[in-house]
Amino acid sequence: MRETFEQRVDRWGRAMTPMVIAALLVLLATARDPDLGVSAVAPNMALICVYFWSAQRPEAMSPAAAFALGLFQDLLTGFAPGVNAMTLLLAHVLVAGQLRFLLSQSFLVAWCAFAIFAIGAEALRGGLFWFFADRPPDLAEAGLRVAVTTALHPFFAWALGKLDGRLYRDEA
Amino acid sequence: MMLGKADIAIVQHVRTAVVDLSTPALGLVTGAFDAAETGAERLGDLAAVLDENAALKTEINAMREWRRRAINLGVENAELRNLLNLRPDPTLGFVSGRVVADRGGSFVRSVVVDVGDQHGVGEDQAVLSPEGFIGRTVEVGRWSSRILLATDLNSRIPVQIQPRGWRGVMAGDNSERPKLLYLAEIAKFEPGDQVVTSGHGGVFPPGLPVGVVEPTPDPEAPPRIRLFDDHGRLTFVRIVQFGEAKPLDGAPGPRVAERGSPAPE
């Protein structure tokens, strides 16, 4: 049976929603933080989204989508274009390669795996920056970012999981 | 990354377009954060309102006195310039903007404000916070602009050490204290000497407050500058339009005597 226009729009909307959510979370992380005495280091929301969607819904986070998300983050934050794009692309490739292992583990193991991804992503980002800018990154701030990102991962993984369940309920 | 290095203009246009499109959303988020911040501040302020009121009244009285002196000095300055037949320096106009994004971290020291060329902002304009100079505009879109902070490693600002007037270049290196380079070998200065923009090159107006010289433990290392605004929390900034003469807000225009006529009282 041929797909109707509404079905096509519905399918397209569901396919785009993860990217739109990820882009909005990147915007949120980029916005000026309130001066409420909390840490000024923003979590790496793009990595959280790429990690989740690459593991849970690979068709919703293709390599091109991960790259585009990273490029969007680069352009918004003033990074040299490609730094975050390459980092997220590599993260997507590694998650896709370890999919079977990650999906068969408990949440705690998956969380520890995410922490390793966060450390690797920060190291890659810092290394690329060091290579092009000839200046080492601030290790203390990098460590804090990894800690904040890892600490927030369970909350956003739960929220994205709920969203994923609602988006793809018909396929269950 | 290679494309970014090979053709900066294309990358800048694309980046400016992306930031322009994102600025309304960033403004909404920042507005929500500001509302939360204001609520928290008001709760704290309630406790100290009486003491703060008294302190503010004292400060207002002192500022009224300074305003009166500034107006008198402005009049006297205009008269003296007229006597010397000096070409007047261009005075400053300002565009105020709100910071909506500032999350480059230690990699990129830049912020985005919600004013662009529609509001009169141009590239390479000096940017001030309430405390002093903080950076310059580097990318300007229709509704947004990116400001490269003075602490960024790509920032180079011509400055002058007061009161002796030694000129140098303030060079950011992604640390909190930019370096002071290209000083004359015979330059003599003391820790605590004020640093202002020199106006060398005609890009920035001279005399904008930047910071103070800090002592360095290593005598061979270049001195560093502690910026007047170094707390890293920018909310509103002013972008300096360096060009046409504009009167100061609230000040009457100076009375300028004609050559050969009695000086005004």
C-alpha cells in the first residue's frame, strides 16, 4: 500500500525530532548561564544526545546527523569548524561499533561506558584545539566538564528514553 | 577544519548566519535564566534593603557632585580647544546589547550579543562592560554579533600604560591575565599602573579603561594585565561606535567662544 502524504510527514517528523531536540539542547547549553552561583561549565549536551540516539535509535542519528550537530555546535560557540563535528562523528562511530555490548549491559555499566566516551571526547576536542591553536586546554575545566556531563547523563537519558518511547510507540 | 583555515570569509558568513538564526532562541532561554536570577536576587535583597538604600543615597549625592564637575570640565575643555584651534577628537556613541551566549569555555573566549548591524554595530568595534574594556566585535550579523574577549588567544589590542604613556600590545593567551607585549626596552612602570587603550591604528578610541599592570614573579616574562572586568559574568555590554561626535547624555552642549571674543563666564 502506498504511503499517504500524512504518513510521510509523520515519518519525517519522527525522524527529525531527535535532531531537533539535540539542537535545542545544544542551544540551551550555549546560552548565558544565570548568575546563581552554580558552575559556569556547561555539560556536553551534544555528546549525551549522540550517545543516546546512536545506541537506542541508530536510524535517527546517522553519521551525517552527528557531524551536522557537531558543526552546529562549532558555529554557535566559536570553535574552529570541525572540532566538535569530528568529535561527535567519532563518538557515533564508536557507539555504533559497540552497540551490541552497550545494549546488553545494565544501566550502571552503560553509564560508566558513557563516562569513558566523555573523557575521550574531551581529550580529542582538547587535542585538536591544542594542535590548531598551539595552546594546551585547561585541564581543570575539561575535568569539570566531563564530571558535569557524566553526572547529568542519567537524567537526560531517562528523559530522552521517555521521548523515544512516545515517538516510536507504534513500532513497539 | 581545513576549510575553515583555507577560506575564513565563507566560514565567517556561515557562522554569522547560524548565530543570527539562533539568537532569538538564545534570547528566550537567557530571558528565562535572567528571570530566575532576578527572583533569587530579590529574595536576597529584601534582607538588606534599608542599609542598601542609605548607601545608595550617599553614592547618588557623590555622583551629582562628579557630574557637576564633569560638565564644568567639559566646558573648560571646549574653550581651551577652541583657543588652540584643535581639530576635535571624535566622541563616542554606544549600542547596548545583552549577552545571550558565552559557552566557548577555555577553548574560545567569545560571547554573542543580541545586537547586529541593524542596530548600528560594525566589525572591530570596542566593547565595554560597566567595569571597562572587554573585547571587540569580530563577526556581525543582522541581529547578533560575536565579541572576541581580550583574554582570547587571538586578541591583540594596542594599549598604553598610564601615567607615563608607554605603548604596547595586550595579547590574550586564553588565561585570565593577558600579556603585555612589544613594550620599549626602556619602558618603566609599576605594578598597579593603569592600562588604557592607546588608539594606535585608529581602530579603537584612546583612553578606554582596560585594567592594571600586575607584577610577575619572573622578571624575564612579559608583564600581565589584570582586567577591570575579570569576573567573567557578562550580562549587558556597550559597543563603542567610534566616529561622529555625539553629546554626552544629560550634559549641556559646551559653550564655545569665538576667537577674539571674551571667554564665556
